[in-house]
Amino acid sequence: MDFLANKIMIHFHETGGKSVLEMKKDIESFLRVNGGIRKAKVGENIDPKFMMKAYKYCEQLKNMGFLLDFGNHRKVPILGNKYINLGNDLRIGEYGGYDFLLQGFQLIQKSFSDSVLKVVVQDKIGDYGIGTCFLVGENLIVTAKHCIENFSKVVITDYKGNHIIPERIIISQDPKIDIAVIKTKKKVFQKGKHFIFGEPEVLEEVLTMGFPPLATFDAIQINDTAHINSIQKCSKGNIVAQERRYGDSVDYIILNARVKGGNSGGPVINKFGTVVGIIVNMLPDIKQPEKFDELGYGIAISSNETIKIIENDYKNENCEFIPFKMLDDGFGTVL
């Protein structure tokens, strides 16, 4: 994908130490570098749509505090506008984070719709359930531990409908951390876009993606504006608290997105497109603990816990593994 905002951030990046007159980078120089100005038989042609889009992005990034406006010393409207970026995050830019920030959750959903997968399970008595998992590497899948543990059959398929073959299923030594990382034997997700992790912030707007059970529908996609799509459910919400439970050592996130059981194991995504948490549960009702809270609050575990599991697996320390057996159409975690 061609990330225009990232190109703008790179073009206007300066390390400092220059005077305003020494700064030659303006919108015209950006257009020349990126094909917005082309030679013609007589003079040059400027692509007006590209120019206006670049100008719009520059102004948005300026208003968000990512670019500084250094005026227009050439007195040439738009083309002479100078900007400077003193703090470019290359990792976020290459990932598409600045473009996600400007274009919103619709671009995030479109970019990652194939990176959030169904987990279909069958228990010991033959009943079926559904959960969610998501990609964080060519052969790494993250989900909630309870979505795959102690099931007769677990089915996760790749883009082509092939069943994934786990090499190992890694979990934390802390039983309270409801996260599992599945490492596949082959790099079956090389073509897909993989999530990266970020830090959660209280009151930031987030997106959840998953597969909740909906009556008369089979894993359709829904978002807060009521657009019916397909494949996943997407919900916008806000992180309303970031706390630890009493006596607990795990970082939890409480969010007001509309989550249901099938969302478990799904990602909580911020406006940069980074995963800040993994959905693991819904809040119980205070008066009737056997029922779920009607306000729709969900519980997620901070993505920091997932990072720890992946890093500890590489170090071969502080990890445990869920045993499994391969089946013709998936794998089982009840041996």
C-alpha cells in the first residue's frame, strides 16, 4: 500500500540546526520527488489532485502536531508552503500508522480484514464455539488462551482455507494471563499484513475486530455506524480505564466497545493501527454475577503481556506450552 502521510513525514524530516532560509523543503519539492510534477512539451504539468491531497495531509499533520509550519517565503500559494518534522517514527510510518491516523478506522479495517481470523472449537461433548485470533508475524498468531485450551478440536484456516499446523502453542507461566501465541510450522501468512503492538492510553478511541455469535448470522462484520459487512465484527469504543484487578499482577484494559463472547482473542486497535490489547472477557453484572454487564464493557489484557510471551519464547525462558495433537481438520488440545 502506498502510504502518502509516511512519505510526507520522511520528506519533511530534519535533524535540526538549519535556519529557516536553509530549509528548502516545501510542497513543490515534495511533488517533484513523488511524481506530482512532470515535464511537458512546454514547461511542466502539476497534478492538481495530488497537490491538494498532499496539502490537505500536511495541514492535518500540522494540526495534530506532527509537522511544524515554517511559512511561505516564496509567496507561491500552496506550492511554497514549508513544513518541518523533527520527530519522525520510522516504524510507525512504514507500518502505515500516520495514514491510519488521518484516514481513520475504515482504512485500518480494510488493511487488516484478512489478518483477523476465526477460531472454531468443539468441546468434549460435541458443542461448537467461536473465538478470534490475529496475525503478528509470518508464522505467529495471537489469541486468548481460553479460546483454544481443553478443546477436542480447534480449527484455524489460512487465506486459502488450509488448516494451520502449529509448531508450538506458547503461554505464560502466570495462569492469570489469558493469552496464547501459536507458532506455525510454515510461514503461511507471508502475504498478509501483520499487526504491531502499541501502548494503550486512557480515553483513546479504539477499534475491536472479532467474530461474535449473532443470531441468524454467520460471522458478519459490524461497526458502530451500522454498516453490515462480512467476515469480522468491528466495534469502535474508548478505553475508559487501565487498571490492575485487586491482588492481580496483570495489566487489564476496560473498554466500552460492544464485545461478545466470540470477540475473545481479538485485537484492540488504536488510531495508529497498533494493537494495544487482547480481548479476554466481558464484565459481569454487579448484582447478578452470573450475567454479563448490560452496558457492554469489555476486558482486555495489555499487549505488553503478549510481547513478554513472544520475547520469552525466543529466550526459551518463563514460558509454558499447551500440548496438542494434530487432526485431519485441525488440532486438539484435549489429549
